[in-house]
Amino acid sequence: MSVLVYTESEQGKFKKNAYEVASYASAVAQMMGTTVTAIAFNSTENESLGEYGVSKVINVKDDALATFNAGSYASSIAEAVKSTEAKVIILSSSTDTKYLAPLLSAKLSAGYAPNVVQAPDSTSPFTVKRTVFSNKGFAHTQIDTDIKIVGVSNNAFGAHENKTAISVDEIDATTDATTNDTKSLEIDKVVGKATIADADIVVSAGRGMKGPENWGMIEELADVLGAATACSKPVSDLGWRPHGEHVGQTGKPVASNLYIAIGISGAIQHLAGVSASKTKVVINNDPEAPFFKAADYGIVGDAFEVVPQLIEKLKAFKAQNG
Ligand SMILES: Cc1cc2nc3c(=O)[nH]c(=O)nc-3n(C[C@H](O)[C@H](O)[C@H](O)COP(=O)(O)OP(=O)(O)OC[C@H]3O[C@@H](n4cnc5c(N)ncnc54)[C@H](O)[C@@H]3O)c2cc1C
């Protein structure tokens, strides 16, 4: 019996959250007195998981699974659960795993707790702390099923080095996994930019920017900071920015270290998706904007004056400090 962790990758490379979930799995395994096995798909970086407490990787190599497919991945992970006799499955709380985990839960009759923010309170009974009501509260949830699935929030537990001897098994996907009846026909991917899920810093802007023609300074600020760009819902609904940038309750969740909100009022549905960010900086010309109540730092001012000055100062700082 071991703890099984699903480590997400893209084009062979592990995503940032892979090392976080591996660290989380390692903490759970220590509490349970067992080891961690990871399952990956077409990864080329398997050994790196040994730095985070994983002692074995099952790498499913199959071109048919080159891109994420919830049904196919669930079949392979369920197989790995059987072969390792794992009782606890750890995965991230990414957009992909929110499709994957319920399928896995149904296949294995396993209880599933998403949005978990810290190591289990206890492993017997198995109790975890998770955010609920769009990050407005916490719940301590007990999972009583024989097999348990834990979805760890991005950026909540962190990656912790714990060097461990590691072995890698390369296996083919099961027929069940490759004959799934849904497949991605085309993937449109933004290249060369930090993604909202992986970025340490997210620069986000709202309707206060007045129109899409004013996004140059938002992109420039993001470039200077090495940040991902995001936006409020109306901005993507209006077609000012792509839908992939919409963050909030009905968009992507953000759990960055720094979230800069420019010309965004701070409606409850927006805050629901970004409140897990560690430090929030708000730039708004209305001192009564609700976002200021949730902000760590606020600048009351016109974005069209503040943002260019911020860019200038950051460039000067970078030039001085390398
Ligand atoms: C079911 C449901 C789900 C929703 N889901 C989401 C969601 O996931 N994400 C989301 O974002 N919204 C969501 N919304 C919409 C949400 O309620 C708000 O309407 C939306 O977040 C407002 O977007 P905004 O702050 O960009 O625009 P506004 O509310 O129009 O705010 C613009 C802000 O810009 C400021 N401003 C104006 N000019 C300047 C300037 N020159 N300089 C600086 N500041 C300036 C204003 O003071 C104001 O605070 C949802 C709504 C519903 C009903």
C-alpha cells in the first residue's frame, strides 16, 4: 500500500503544481508510515520527483494520451490504484483535475475532497481542511470511504524538498484508456507567456480600462514583472480579452503570490476566484471600491496615470538591480 499522486505535465514537462502535490503526498505518506508512488503521462522528467519525496513513478507512455483526456487518464490512474493498492490518491485542484477526480471517484467508489489547503488534520479518521463557499470559509472534512481522493489547492501547501531514491516504470496505457470516446481535436494554446495557473504574479484588469485598446500598458506591466495577464468577466464577455483570461467564480481560480487588480471593482464573484492569492494590490480611482476591503495594498488613483509610473519605476529598479 502506498500513497498515489497524479503529477500533471505538458509536453513532457511537469507543471509547477506537480512538485506541490508530490510534497503533499510525501507528507501524507509520512503520517501513514508508507511511501509515495506517482503516476505521470508521457513525462520526460520523472526522476525530478525524487527531490520531493516520491520513491516510484509509473510513467504511462502512449501517444494517444499526449494531451489531457479525463476519461482516459482516469482509467490509467484507476489501474495504478489497483496495482499499488493505494488507499489515498492526491492530485491538484486544477481545471483538468476537476474533470478527472469525479470520474475517478465514481470508478473507485472513493470519497473526494477538493480545494484542500493543508496537510491532513489526521489520517485516521482521514480529515482534511478545505476551502468552501467560494473561499469564504473553511471546512474540516472527514473522508470515510476505503479509497480517498484529495485535491490540493494550487500554491497552498508549497513544494518541499525531501530527497528520496526513485525508480521509474515505463508502461503502456491500458486498452480501456486509449479507447475512450472523447478526444481533443484541436488545442489553441497561448505560447511564450506565463499561464494564470502557474504564474507567481498575475496582473489583472477590469472594465475601468475603458476598452481593449488600453491593454498595452497592462501587458507591459505584466512583461516587466514576468506575470500572467487576467481580466474580469465583463471584459472577456465584451470581447476585449480572450475568455481564457477571465478569472473569478465562473472563470479560472487564481492562487498566485501577487495579484494586481487594476480598474476592477471587487464584486463578490470576482473575489471568490482570486482570494486565495497571497498578496493583493488594488489600483482603483474610487476609494469606495469594494476591492480595497480585500486588498493588502491599495492605490487610489487613475490607472492611466498610476500604471505607466509603476512600469517606469519597475524598469528603473530592474536596471539598477540586474
Ligand atoms: C453568476 C455570476 C457570476 C459571475 N462571475 C464572475 C467572475 O467569475 N469573475 C468576474 O470578474 N465577475 C463575475 N461576475 C460579474 C461581477 O458581478 C461584476 O459585474 C464584475 O466582476 C465587474 O467587473 P469589473 O470590476 O471589471 O467592472 P465594474 O464593476 O464596472 O468596475 C470597474 C471598476 O473600475 C474602476 N475604474 C474606472 N475607471 C478607472 C480608472 N481610470 N482608473 C482606475 N480605476 C477605474 C471603477 O471605480 C470600478 O471600481 C459574475 C456575476 C454573476 C451574476
